[in-house]
Amino acid sequence: MGKLSTHVLDTTQGKPGAGVRIALYVVGAQGRSLLKTDVTNADGRCGAPLLEGEAMQPGRYELVFAAGDYFAAQGVALAEPRFIDEVTIAFGIASAEQNYHVPLVVTPWSYSTYRGS
């Protein structure tokens, strides 16, 4: 079986995004349901895969990163309302047998992602 993982890279400060709150949702016909929450470690990663084993299923998911709270905790001067606050990455898992790595590269003014392995 595959697994789902993530990490956060703070390109403003050139370091991992430690202490970012993350929520994982599954998205179905009735809306989204919270599966798991976690906080990134000193390396900007979660301590364990977000999904693995039987929990790793094909479908639509969302990762929500509390980026604005992270930057505020770092002492970054942010506009009110924040330009980047919660970052939601909506993605699909086509095969439970594959690894899906969905990182967030973020600043207070921009973000991007890609599918890693």
C-alpha cells in the first residue's frame, strides 16, 4: 500500500515550516469530512504519514494549512486581513498503491505545490 505525506517549506525565511497546523479532509458527495489533524515538526513534516494502510483509499481530498497563523507566530508583519491565511490544496488519489507527497511551498504572499513521491 502507498501513503500520503506532506511538508511545509517557508521560502521567505529559507527553512522548513515548523509548527504549521494541518487538517486533512476527504471530499465526497455530501461535502467534506475531517480525517486527521497534525502539526509539522522541526523539519516541516508530520511525524507519520497522513494516510497509510487501509486508510489510504482512492478519492478526493483537501489539505488545509494554517499558513497565516504560522507566519504570525514567526513575527512576520501581516496585513489585516491576511493575504495568505489558510491554504487549501484540493487533490485526488487515483491509486492506493502509490505514494502521494503533497508539499506546500509558501510565503505570506504566495504558495505552490507539486506531487512528490
